[in-house]
Amino acid sequence: MAESLHVSFDNGFGPIGSAWNVDTSTPGEVRLAGNSAMMEYATGPDAGHGYGTYTVNAKVEGNEPGPGIIFWPGDNKWPGQELDLLEITPDGSGRQYGTVHWNSNGSDSYSAKIYDGVSGGQFHDYTMVWEPGKITYKVDGAEKAVFTDHVPVDFEHGGMNNTIGFLNNNPDTSITVRDVTYTPLGGQAPAELSSAPAETSTAAAGSQAVVDEPVLVADTSAQPVEAGQDGGADAAAFANTVSHGGWDWPADAAGNVDWNAAAAQVTANYEATGHWFI
């Protein structure tokens, strides 16, 4: 039986530790604005979690696409079984919707449904119930969307799990997250609400935290790019680099990771290609 999970961001990111440019200045919450992301590590089909109930207490601001609550394929391959609990429509209305993606012979296919009556600018409980043959999205306990086609099978039953993730890729939007809870199908809710500390390297005191490496996450119409692939500058383009967390990063004169240069390069790569990579 899979274990339940609760992250309250009182003391770090917990297992959602692959993060970049996330504001941690307010205890008990994290804010993603501009180009920023955080995700559980997608290391293989068994990474993340499977069938069960996922609830995220979050607030989105802005009326354009940018913020998202994303359940990314555990094997970090796209197109794949990406489950989007929250996104914003591109028509300027600020309407929110949920999506199920799948791999259709090497191309991305998806089904999306609008959440009627849900407004931004305030905290809501966003819930995904993933069970065999069915995915249900709820907001504040009210059912908003049900999908019964192309529902993925989790790892325990011969398929693949998904990792919990969040992103924002618009300077005019943001998403603030206060609480993440997962209860396995047929399991018990977390007995103790706590958040384990994550090892961080601070980019700006009290505000921007960088954990290990940038998240390899794309928007819903692009494939994630590994470091050094065509489409953007790779680490070898820097005059000086230093190895950290299995990656080559730009280095300052003292031989330490130059996080400002790294952030600038990741942002430039995203703006040029639509992909997060260094």
C-alpha cells in the first residue's frame, strides 16, 4: 500500500524538492511567479504516486495562462500521462479548467473541461480523485469535471505513477500554494500534518530558493528537453562551470555556482524554446 503524504511548507519543500525560483518568504506557503516551478523528482514509472485523492490548497492570480497544478509522468517523458488539475484559459476570462493528456502514437492528445463558477484571487481546495478508469476534479468539494476515457493506470497495477508539480510561466500571473495532501486509494489520510525540511541553496536571502537543479517541465504543448540538447545554450557555453547535483552550472570567480547566471540562462532557454533547462 502506498504511503499518504502531507506538505504544509512550514519547513521546506518536503518531497516536492525539485524547485526553481520559488518564493519561500512567507512561512506556510510558497509562491510561484514569473518563470518558476517545483515538482517531485520524476525518476521512473514508480516515482510519485498512483491511485488516490490529491488535494491542493492554492490561489491563482491573473487572467492569462501561466499558473498550473501539474501531475507530471513519473518517467519524465512527454507526451505522456500528464494530469492538469488547474490551468487558465487563453481568452482573458480567467476561467479555470482541468485536463487529461495522453500519448497518441508519439503526439500529445488531451481532453479539457472548464470549471464553472470558480474565481481566481482567492484560495480554493483543488482535488483530484484518480481511480481505475476514472479521474474526478473537484474545487472546494464540488465536482467540476469527470474523465473516463484515456485514464492512465498507476504503477501498482502495471502502469505508471505521476509526480506532484506546480509551475508559472507568465510575468502577469502567479500561484500560491499552502497545502498538499495525498491519500492512497483505500488508504488512510496522513495522521500528522507536517512538512519535512528540504536541502536548499538560497538565491536571494529570505525569498528565492533553488533546490538541487531546475525542474525539467514544459508547457502542455512541448516536450521537456534534457540539458545540452539542441534548442538552447548548454552548460559548455559558459566560460566557467562547476558540477552540482549531477549538473554543470555556471561558476563565479570563486568556483561556486553562480545562481544569478543560472537563473538568467534557464529563463533565456525557456523564452527561446518553451522548455526549462540549463
